[in-house]
Amino acid sequence: MSFAQYIGLPWEAGAQGPASFDCMAFFRHVQAQHFGVLVPEIIAPDYENPQVLVALFRHHVERQRWARVEKPAHGCAVLVHRPMHIGVWLDSDGGGVLHCVRDCGVVFTTDSSWPVSGFGRKEYFELSP
């Protein structure tokens, strides 16, 4: 499946694919299918509580395999602040984030349109296989 074929798949809390995903499940799926990186299943106990999501992403043992980088490369994890969110960096169309967004589903947000996307600051991470 090419990256473009994901566009429009729906977001659903806790969904693990292939018909619908939450942001982490979509991230895991893309990493496994396209980059050969297995990321363990991580399900948020409360999608409505930002503090729970922050703790989940920041303190999970899986993050020990991730190295923070200043400039993303194709396939890097993109952690987003406000709201807490995750996606995959693609070098397509000048670079951007492929991610599964609540109420929108899977979208590709170019880096140039990020400032008007409603999402906050991004951090980039390389993942070890």
C-alpha cells in the first residue's frame, strides 16, 4: 500500500486498523509496513485527558529506543505538543507529517502548512529497529 492510499481512513479511539486507527496505531502500522520498525501496542486509557496522554508518550519504555533529532528524516516519529499526538515524517512534497487525526482521519500535513494546521510544536525521533 502506498502512503496516498491511507488518506481518508477514519480515526477511532483505540482502533488498531486496518479499517480505522487512532494516531498511535496508525503510527505503529506505518512503521511496521513501510520502515520495518516494530513498535509495541500502546493504548491510551483516556483520550480526553491530555495529562494521561503526555505521561503515556513521555514515560513509556519504548521511548528509550528513540533518539531525538533536530532535522527529521523519512520515517522519523513526529511527536506533537498541544494536543499530544504522533505521526510519521515523510520527505514527500517538501516534507510533512502523515498522521491520523481525530474527526479527520488520515491526512498528510505539509511542513509549510503546519503553522496553520492547529497543531503545536513538533519533536522528531529516529527509531531503532
